[in-house]
Amino acid sequence: MPLQGGLNIERKCQLAAVSRAGFYRFLQEQAPVEEEMELRSMIQQIVVEHRHRYGYRRVTRELHDRGFPVNHKRVVRLMREDNLLAVQPRAFVVTTESGHDLKVYLNLAWRLKLTGINQLWVADITYIRLQTEFVYLAIVLDAFSRKVVGWELGRDLSSRLCQAALAKALIDRRPLPGLVHHSDRGMQYAAYDYVGLLEQHQIIPSMSRPGNPYDNATCESFMKTLKREEIYAEKYRDLEHLQANLEVFIEQYYNRCRLHSSLGYSSPEKFEAAVKIRASDNLMGAASMSFFRHGEIYRSDGERRTDRSPTHRLDESPTGYSSAGCSPAEPACASPAGSDSAGEDVN
């Protein structure tokens, strides 16, 4: 900045008792005011489009996609000033009834490293309160794409409800044999009819450890999103009203439009479409699985690992399952080859 009247800008600011930043802001054009109004308008448009379901993170990402490279802190401030922050979650109520004598299956889900769709499905149940009654929702989710592949709404917490959700998923997806189905240890999923339906389609059952919600975190996350963004934001007259709203939320919004941070801010259907393109280029493989054997971890390729999980129980070793499709394996597949097995008891 050239000297003006023998004084530079810094000296003038000192004499006028103003900051240099304030002086330069004064010299700027009034475009920032127009830009902020345009930004506020776009934020309100996004929030209305998503029915107040989006928090500031997804709003920020949506703004970036629409050509507004704005910082998330600014988005939080504007949303707070305009009372546009998302509906806050309520407490989650557990509906699992695991006090039964039915067969409980090995937890395979947390050992799988997924590379595509229809490798691992996760299932769960939640309750929804209407004006005069409680109803229950059973869902089946593809753990890789987070897409809801099957769901059913009903008035009773029975195995038939879960079977109906699973049947819809089977009709829609038609998975190949070797798919792993993971759920909690509730009697609805351990029932003979439900397990029989899994066996009929050559699906391998898997169940969470007792009292550990993190084993089914994908379903827990969906239930939280459903409650916060749809259930708590609406008041339903009856079961039919809820059914219609859930169909719109799950089929049209959640699966097709909602951005998921775990998917790189993509919707499940868009993410699956990209996966199919990569699969056609032979860039995708089968799911792999790591497992324990006599105090050490071996992967499906025979490589020894030392990062033992502190929460693993040795009585849950999945010996007898191959890593690719979780189908019955040859004995040699589960045993480390060569000198790695020296000094270990393999009986």
C-alpha cells in the first residue's frame, strides 16, 4: 500500500485507534453480505429438502457438492442462528430377549473383512410408540453398503416378523450361498423356523456376544438414525400412517438420497452402483476372515498376525470355516503351514 499524505496504513490505523483488519474489511465490497444471504438460503433449502434430518456435517458436505466451499464451523453458526439444527436423539430401549434354551451361533461378523455386497447381512428389531399402542420394526441391512434390504412392521414381537423382513430381503437380493447373517441372541433369530429359512438358502448364522452392542453396531447406527430423523420428528395416527411414512423414509430417502459418512458421503444405492462397476473391472474379491488358533492370529492367506484382540474369547475360534465364503473348509486350510506350526499342539 503506497504512502498517503506521508502516512502509511499502519500509522493511520494507530492514530484512528482502529485495527488494520477492520480497516481492510471496511474497504471490501458488500458482496460478502450477499454471499452470506445466498448461503443461508441454500442451507435452509437443504434442511427443508431433508426434513430437518441433516446435521451440520451432512449439510456442509451437501453445500460442497453444490459449489459452496464453506467451513463446517460457519455452517454450525448459521444453522444455530436460524434454528435449523437437527432433532436430538432420545434414549434407546433394548428389545432383545436372550433368556432362552435355543442354539446360539458363533460370532463371525466381526472377523469378516468385507469387499462387496451380499457378504454380510445384519438384522435387528426396535419398537416404535404410536398414540395408543407400541409396534415393532424388524430390519435387515447389508453391512457393506448400509442399504436396508428388507424390513417389516407389525404389532407383535415374534419370529414371524423377522422372517417376513428376511423373506423380503431374499426376494430382492437373491444372494449366493455363503452369505453370513448376523443378529443378536434374541429368541426371534434363534427360533427353529428362522434358522431353517437361513439354512434353506445356505446362509450362515452369526450372533453377537452377550451384552455387547458393538458387535451389531451397523444396525444400532441405523436404528439411531431412524429414531432421530424420522420417528421423533413425526406423530403417527396409527399403524397404516407409520407404514406409509417408513416406506418413504427407508425406500426413497435413506437408501437413495441420504449421505452416509461411512460411505464417503454417498447414498447406499449410489455406493452399490459404484461397487458393481469396480466388480465388473475385477477389482473386487471375496470377503476375508481372520481367526485365532492356539493364541495367535492367522489370516486366510496363511500370514501370521500378532494383533490379538483383548475382547476375543478362545472358545469362539471358528475352526472349520473357510475365510472366503465361510463354507466348511479342509483341515489344512485352518492350520498354518511350514515352520510356523512347530512347537504347537494341533490336535
